[in-house]
Amino acid sequence: MGMRVETVAPIETIQKSPSNWSILGRELLKDKMAIGSLIFLFLFLIGIYGSIALINQDEVTKIDLMAIQAAPSADHWLGTDDAGRDIFGQLVIGARNSFTIGFMITILSAAIGLTIGLIAGFFGGLVDNVIMRFIDFILVLPFLMLVIVFVTIIPKYGVWEFIAIMTAFLWVGKARLIRAKVLAERELDYVQASKTLGTPNWKIITFGILPNLSSIVIVNLTLNLAGNIGIETGLSYLGFGLPDGTPSLGTLVSSATNPVILEQYWWMWLPASLLILVLILAINFIGQALKRATDAKQRLG
Amino acid sequence: MWKFTLRRILIMIPQLFVLSVLIFFVAKAMPGDALSGAIEANPKVSAQVLEEQREKLGLNDPAWVQYGRWLGNLFQGDLGKSYVHKVGVTDLIGSRLANTFYLGVAILILTYVISIPLGILSGRYQNTLLDKTITGYTYLSFATPIFIFSLLMLFVFGFRLGWFPTSGSVDVGVQPGTWAYVVNKFYHLILPACAGALVSTTATIQYLRNEVIDTRLKDFVKTARSKGVPESKVYSRHILRNSLLPIAAFLGYDLTAVLAGNLFIESIFGYPGLGQLFLQSITQRDFSVVTALVMLSGLLALIGTLLSDLILSWVDPRIRMG
């Protein structure tokens, strides 16, 4: 007869379930393209913002008639354009402008879209109806055409006017997306519970619902950034983007509207085009990786 | 069903109304008016004569009167006179409309021809190299801005390789109405249509892929397989049919893009359509044409949305919005 030894079940260590951020981070790191894109983006941003000290805009835009349309050389890394200005310098400045302005447009339209989406989704009813009718109407308008029209007719046209015009059209997409999510969140228990407890509405929205939307917001922000840079460069290419005096990557590409330049002087427009392409692709890869992170079915890791 | 249609059309009317008011006032804000073209032709006209003309044309009437007149003209098909070209706007648009229409239809057809097979293949052979390649392609095509892609295609295929013409919709000197004309027009369409289609395939491919993956697991597919239906038939008859219908709804949205003029493509390929007309008119400050084009665009967008909703609700009765 032996002693019965009672085995005590070991105390389970409680594991912290991964937070949103760590899931996003983990997914990002698993995706090789995303890592490559992050590195590229990092170097890119250092390049264009670090160079503020190094490259003087006036120097670069000085017209040098002796060096018109020169091919790439040691002096001018990417050659010169038809007024003798250094292409590489313009590339850096243009990239800085395009990115900064694209970034501002994205942040502003996100702020407005988020706010209105939250209001419409949370309060529902008449408020939601009115806002949605308004949004539906704006969505019908021909975006590109109207932006071009406004750019042409606004009297004192500058960078801020451009940002304002773009933001005015772009916030609606975001608002619609957020509103749909908020409508779903609203029905969940924690919101109902908070309401019963008497928590003021703004607190429920800011501290309850908003954090749960954070992953969608981040993904949307990233993908929008890529899209907005694309729109801005496209508009500048057509000549209806940034005002004169604020070079953008698109203005560099616009020299390609001349078939002679397109064919023979490739260094004037090709580098800018490739940079636009790579930049937008990089931001997109990061955004797609983040998007996969939010949808558990598609995760790689 | 008809109640739904009627309700949607009824909602569309105030939207059209607000659209026209908005565009009218934007047009008023634009510098220049109906006499600008005439002034250019004859700059020596005295200010007094100009004033009299303005009075006669009713340009000094209160805004809402002018709006009413403009709207009335619209319904009769009179879109005003172009400032620059001295002909009616309607004539200008008419000649370009056909071109834009052909381009739009070509892009639409190509998009579906490319994306439907790719989407199904991608879903059927999920996680194979084929799937990964196609998915990679969708990421690339989603991200690439259309004007860069068009530019690069023009450069590579038009200029460097010389395979395709680089501008215009038809060569000069080809007689309209002949078979050679049709072929020539088609030839000019290929490059811009490819450029447009290749970047528009993303949504459809991804959607089809997901649909195929989901449908594959459904019971009726297992039943078909166990009955001995050959695999390819399982796909083409059972799975495809289920997946295809909602795509028809996207068709409505795409229709609006058909006539939106595809500004970038037309500009880069020098294709004489509505988009190019719009850009030229803006540059020349020819605002009567601009106004007409914007109005047209908005109208088509509304119709496209309506069509899309109709098809969606016809296809899936659950979606019928009461």
C-alpha cells in the first residue's frame, strides 16, 4: 500500500494575448517585401529631408544656358533639363515636396473623414442620413475634372489651396469606411454597457470605439498615402498640380509630354517616373502587409 | 423591383438638380463669358456695344433666371458656344464622344478578359506558384499610378520598340467607312486600352479569387465531385456562375469610367477623346466646353451608380434596399 501522491496541477502561467500593435509588427516583419519597402522608405525619407541642409532650391533652379539638356555626368548626376538645371537636385526637391504634400493631404483628409465617420456611425438616425446623402453626392462628382477646374479658377493659388482642394474631396471615402465600422461596433456589448453606466458619448467614442478601429485606420492611412502621392504627381504631370515654383516629381515627368524629350532625353523624365513608381509601390507593400495583418485568414505568420 | 427602380430614379432627380446648380455656379465663377470668343475675334469693339450685347443675351439678368435659361437650353441639347472654336459645344463633343466610347469599351472588355480567367486560376490553384505570381501582379497593378504605367508603356512599346502608333486614333489619309479604317482605328486603340486594362484588373481578380476559394468548400461542389462531374466542369458551370453575378454589378461603376474620359490615358497617348478635349479646353480657358463636359461626367456617374445598384439588387434580392 503506497501513499497516494496527489499531483497538483501546475499553475498556468497566464499569457498576455498579443496586442494589436505587436500583431501588426509581426506581420510586417514576416513579409520580405514589406521589410525591403520599410528600409527603402527609411533611406528615402532620410535622403529627402536630410538634404534640406545640403541642397539649396535657388541654386538648383538657376538657369544655366551652357549646360542645356546635358546627359548624366559627374557634374550633374542625372543630367540637366532644357533650361540647364540639374535634374538630380530637382528630383530631391520634387520628392520632398510630393511626399510632404501627399502626407499632409492624407493626414488632413483622415482627420476630417474619421471625425465625420464617427459622428455619423455613432449617432445614426437623422444625423447619419443627412451626412450620408451629402457624402453620396460628393462621391458622384467627377473628382479629377473638378479638381482641375478649381485649380484653374482659384485666384490666389498656392500649395495650401491645393491641399485644401484635394482634402475637400478625399475625406468622404474615409468617412464612409469609418461610419460602416462604427455602425457595427455600436451594437457590441461594451458600448451598450458603457451607455448604461452613463459614460458620456464622447468618451465612449474616443476611448472605446476609436482604439478598436485603429488597425483599419492605419491600413487605410498607409494605402491612402500611396494613392494621394499618385494623384498629386499625376495632376502635376498634367500641369494642374502644385503651383509653379514648387517643383514636384510630377512636374519633372511632365517634360515627357514632348515626344522629342520622351524619346531622346530619357534622363529628364525616367528617373522621376521610376522614383514615383518605387515610392508608391513601397508604401503600398507596407500597407498591404498591414492589411493582411488585420485579416487573420490571410496572415502569413 | 420596379418600386425600387422608381425610388432610385426619384432620388436621382434632386441629385441631378443639385449637381447642375453646383456646376452652373462654378461655371459662373470662371472668368470670361459667352462674348469672350467674339471679343477675341474683334478686339476693337467698344465697351458700350459689349454692354448692349450682354443685355441682349441676358447676361445681366439675376443668377436664377440665367440658371433657368441654361437648364432649358440643356434639355434642348444646346450646350452653348465654345469660346475658342466658335462652334457649338455639342458639335465639338460629338466628334470626340465616339472615340472615348471606343476606348472605354475596349478597356472594359480587356479588363474582364484578363481578370476573370486570372481570378479563377488564382483561386483554383491556391498557394501554388501560379497563384503567387498572379497575386503579386495584382499588388503591382493596384499600386502603379496609371499615368506612370501608360508613360512607360508608350516609351517601351511605342517609341523604343515601335510596335504601336504613338498618337491619334487613326492615321491621316485613311478613308472612313472602309475596312482598313476600322483596322487602323483598332490598331491605335490597342496600346492605350492595354495600359488602362492592366491596371484596372486588381479588384476583379481579388474578388474572384476569394469567391472561388470560398465556393470551393461549399457542399454543392462536393456533391458535384462525388457525382463524378469532371473538375473543369465543376469550375466552369458551378463555381463560375455563382461568382460571376456580383461582378456584373461592378460593371455599372465601370461604365461611368468609360465616358469619364480617362484623362491620363488620352493625354499621354494623344488620343483625341473627351478627356483630351477637357484638358485642352481648360488650358485654353474655354469654359463653356469645360462646363458641358463636367455636367456630362456627373450625369454619367449618376446613371452608372443607378445601373450598378439595379443590377446588384436584381442579382441578389437580399440587397434590395427598401
